[in-house]
Amino acid sequence: MADGGTLRKEETRVVKIHDVNIDSEYTQWLGEIKSRYRSAQVKAAVKVNAEQLLFNWQLGRDLVMRKAEERWGSGIVEQVSLDLQAAFPESKGFSTTNLWRMKQWYQFYADALKKLPQLVGELQHSEDKPNTKLAQVVGEFENTDFPPLFAYVPWGHHAEIIAKCKTIEEALFYVKKCATEGWSRNTLMNCIKANQYENLGGAITNYAEKLHSPQSELAQAITKDTYDFGFLSLDEGYKEESLEIELEKQLTRFLLELGKGFAYLGRQVPVVVEGETRKIDMLFFHIPLNCYIVVELKVVPFKPEFAGKLNYYVNLVDDLIKAPAHNPTIGLLICSDKKSTDVRYAFNGIQTPIGVASYTNIRIKEIQEQLPTIEELQNRIRLLEAELNKEK
């Protein structure tokens, strides 16, 4: 027997299973077991989230309905926070800030409680409703004033929505999106920043078919139907090059018109293909979308062949510029006018995500504007006199 200073050799048990025949039926059965377990995990998570949200809703309601501050003093929320943290030290979420959020959450919706069941009713008859099996988990809340739809959305999302949204309608729009699309909190914040509710992309696109959710929704949200180029002044009969140059000169205004998140990378960006240089009108990178955006400009109404050219440039960027960590490149064609039927037919067979928008309000320069100013004439005279003096 070795003494205490000698390491003991541990024995390892090897379990051998005899008489087992693994076939396709067993594999299928095992897959079903795994699927049921994952479903049980999701249901449990939804149930926990729903119960926590119901508690937050009811506590916020109590603070409002009991007129707690009038009855027990202005510091009552802080006192409740301290008492709950003392009673449940292992639990999180009882900070004073969080309790104020619960009260604000209830207050935000209190005057519109009649609209919430209507929203749930619309959701139940739509194709993008939450999983019906999960609906059973939160069905017990239907007889309370807590909207069952809220149970599908995490508390952090709710806090973000009431902090950023100005109206009930806007808030319910984002609640529904989170419930049906499974948005992460980061996606929600990006969509609110892009003002998806007000500017739900009017551009004609194929983003929904060619991009995964939630990137497709955010991409649609950042593309307008019509861009206001009222900050530009161009000669009559201007060409595409002139439009590009003026947009680059007025880049700050152009970026504001495009919306938040755009980073400008250049005009006439060269891409070499088998020794031949192709040039992209304008190239951007969209930070929230984490993707390149190819912008092609046309000073004439949309033509079907424009879609093919844009598709070509998007493929070039995807293959030659995009990094593996980036999301698929998006193409955006901005032309003087468009017809939706033409655009939809042109999209058939195209595999890249592209959109078509139009622009308006470019100011055409008057003849007087095109003539040189007095200052410009004086400068030219000075330069001419200087040249003549040099010759002497």
C-alpha cells in the first residue's frame, strides 16, 4: 500500500453496450426526443418570461392605481426597491430604476388598453403570428389586463420601446415585430433608429426574398421610395456624372437624406475583372446592417436592363470586396422615375438583394446662375493682367 505522498492511480470505467442495433428508425426517434426537449426548453423560457412580465406589469399598475407617492410619500418607489431587494437578495430586477420603468410601462399603455386586445386579435388572424404551441403557454393571461402578446417580448425590449416611441401605435408596431420576427434587442434598437415605423421602406425591393430576417426588415426600413435632392442645383439636361459630382460635393446633405448608419467609401470605385476596370457609381457601408451598399444613379426613368447592371456590381462587391464577416451586399438604384410593374418583372431571376427608388426636387439653374458673377469676372481680369505683365 502506497503512502499518502504517492499518487493513486484512478481506475476508469468503460461502459460497453451490447446487443444494440442502430438503424434509421432509432435515429428518427432520437431526433423526435431531442426536438420535444428543445420545445420544452423554449416553452419553459417563455413561461418564465411571461410570469416575470406579468409581475412587472402588476407592480407598475399597483404604483399607479394605489397612487403610491401621494399615499406614502415621494420616496416610496425607492423604499419598495430596498424592501424587495432585502426580501429576495438573489433576485435581480428590483432596482429603483427598474421599478420606475415598470410604472412608466403601465402608464404608457394604460389609456390604450382597449387597443391591445384588438392588436392581439389582428395578430391571431395574420400569417406572421407567434408559434401557436407557445400561445398556449401564455393563454392564461387572456383574462387579465396584461396583454398576452407582451409575453413574447423580453423585458429589456419593452423598456427600450417605451423609452424611444412617441405614440401607442408606434410602440405596438415594434412589440408586434419583436413577437413575430424574434428580433434581438440590438435589431430592435437599430430599427427604431432607422425609424422603421414612419419610414417603412417604400422602395421597391426583393429584400424579403433574398435576405434573412431581421436584416431584410432593417434593409427595407432604410430605403425610401423617393429621395429628396432639393439641396442640388444642376444645369438643364444634366448627365449622371454631374449628378454624382454634386452629390459628393453635398455629401453631408446626401448622407442625411440617406439616413443614419451610412459610411461613404467613394465615387466611381474601380473593380478590376480579368484585367478590365469596372466602376461603381457610389459605394457605401451600412454599419447597423454590417454590409456594403452599391448605389447606382440614373438621370432617366427606370429601364429593365438597369436591374441587371446593378446585380452585376453587387456580385462583384460580394466576391471581390466583402469580407466573410460581412452580411450580403445590397444594391440600390436611384433613378428619376419608376413603374412598379417594370421593376417587379426586372427582379425575376435576380439572386442578389436589390432595390429601386426615385429622386425628386433637383433645382435647374437659371441662365443668370450659369453666368459668372462679378467677383468671378474680376478675378479672371486680374489673372489675365498678371499673365500679360509676365509676358512683358
